[in-house]
Amino acid sequence: MRRFLSVLLAGAVMLSFATPVMARRAPAPASPGNASKMSKATAEEPVLRIGLAEKQASLALTPLAGKVTCRTETSKALTLPAGQAVTIRQQGNAFLVAGKKLAGTTLTLTPANAGDGASFRYGSRSYAGAMQVLARAGGMTLVNQVGIETYLKSVVPEEMPTDWPQEALKAQSVAARSFALHNRGRHASAGFDLCTTTHCQVYTGTGAEKASANAALRATRGEVLLYGGQPIDALFHTDSGGMTENSEDVWGGYVPYLRAAKDPQLKTMPWTKSISLQTLSAKLAAKGKKVGKIRKVSLSPVQFGKETSDRTVSGRVKTMTVTGSQGTARISGNDMRSWFGLKSTLFAAKIQKDALVLEGYGYGHGLGISQWGAKRLAEAGKSCADILHHYYSGVTLKKQY
């Protein structure tokens, strides 16, 4: 799905947790004929390859789960002691591991006592599972090989506050699992499945784990949202402002399970942004839309559930018209958000003196789960399944392993 942590404290909006970045393109709808990114139901938990670092001249790893077996695709095994940092360097088509040369382009480090706990320390963080080091022209790539359930023990607490209701945490767990499986291989050209940032999902290792998130993961183990038999791109965002969005109104591409849905409350997470008219005029001129001194801004009132010529069905801005001394320009809501760092495209606009004042609602792109909406639904007694089916249309919730 950016770290999206939205916490209200003393009536103020604080942080926000994340969802997948807006720059990425809309996923193609899955269909029964599409190649599967995950094998059919199996008793085995899928293993993910998470890219921890790229273009490294040297790497320092400390084994934490007993001795480590270290080998390349062509070399004999080398045993590394537990608890001692080992330095790895690339030397042509070989690796120098604690001063010993192992020929090959892929170095695999397997701990003797691998489990759910920490197996390696890298930098200031600890990670479960095994490690691989890939030789690349620009430097080494470090990859963490880890079971998806262990991976999610780090992801879920990074994406939703762990003191929220269990049903909301369970819904987040299923969404994060589905997202990971749908996007498996997203960074295949770099040698791994997913990155550790908000481009995919935030992953910081075993130090992020929390008991309440682990409980939600145990309760939903192996449960995945499917459409056309394939895991869905289960997007999520902080707060919808009152209604989620249709995919085509964000990306321009239709995705059957990402349809607009009203949330329990309207006009949530209000925000205000003031932009000087001079700044707006200069930005338009830089984009080839010269209007001169701005005199008027045209935008219909916010409505939920009714599409208009300048707003989507969720009330978000399609286009806003700006009239100035030298001409008129139309600006998309997405451009306004990108240019001026708006929390959402759900806003009203008016001119006050020398500024354009925007009064908006929500936080994020509006696709998929509204995390604060999920919290409100859970507090109203809705189950994990209720929440998921509210935000994703026509999907099947199925235990895959």
C-alpha cells in the first residue's frame, strides 16, 4: 500500500499511516485466465523476498539464531558463528565473507535455529528468516527471505495503531496479506518481491511486533481476498472523509473491486489549506496555463453519492476552474493535491482576500479501506468480514493455507 498513522490527539490531527503511493498505475483486474501470482491452496505458508538494501559496497550482518550456513550457488558451505558480526564484500563474481572467498553471484545465509524470532541484525534492526546477498553491477543487494505471516507481524503494526479494535486490525491483516500476494514480484527486476517502504508496505523487522497485531494475524492466518480467483490489490488509506473512491477517478483505470462506498460518518478528518493567489498563478504559468491575476474560482459544493461535472461520486474534485485577467484554466483535483501537498482531493474552495482557501476532509487517495472508517465500523460492532466486504466489492474471503 507510505507509513499511514493517523492519530487524533486532543482534537488535533497528528500522524498518518500509509498506503501504497499514488504514482503507481492501476492494477489490471484479475480474471480466471490470468497467470496466478500464488499457487493454489496449499498447506505451506508463502515465502516473500524483501529487499532491505541495494547498491552496497559492503554489508555487515550479525547472526542471532545460532550458527549460520553460508554458501553460493557454486561454493562449498561456510559456517559462521552466532553473535559475531560478519562483513561481506563483492569481488568480481565472488563474495568475500569474513575474509574468505566464495565464488558465485548469489550468497545465501541460513540460520541453524530460524523461526519467528530474530535471525539477523542488520544496521539497527533485526529480521527473522534467511538472508541472500545478490551481486549486482552497482553493488550488492540484501534480501530477507521470510514467511509472509512473520513479515506481516512487522507490517500490520506499522500500518495501523495496535490499540484499535481487533476487528479493524484483523481487516488490516487480511488487506496487507492480500496486497503482498497480489504484488509479489513487483521488484523482480531488482531480485526481490517487495521493498520496505510505503511504495509497497512498511517493513522494519521484528522490533515492530505488537501482541494485539499478532493476535489479529493468528485469527486470520492464511485468509486472503480474491477476485477472479486471484489475490486483490487491497489498497487502503487513512480516512475517506466520508466516502471512498472509484479506481478510475484516481488512476483512470477501472478495477471492479475498488468501488466507491459510503463511510459511517461524513466530513471526517477536516483540514484547511491556504494558497496565495500569486503562488497559484505562478504554478499555472509554469505548467503552461497562464491566467494572470486570479479573479474567480469555480467549484460546486461538496456532495456525497452524487457525481457532477466537476466532482466524482464521492465528492472529490475532478476539475476546478480558475479565471484570471489573462485567461481561464481548469485544474484537476489530483494536480492540486500533488502541487500543494493536500491531504485529499475532497475539498471546497473560495477566495479570501489574496488567497485561495481550501476546506477539505479525509486523508489519502480514497481507494479501498478507509482505516479510520474501519475503526468506526468495528466500534459499531461490525466484523472483520463486514469491514472487508464494505470496502472491496465482489470479493471472496478465503483461507489459502
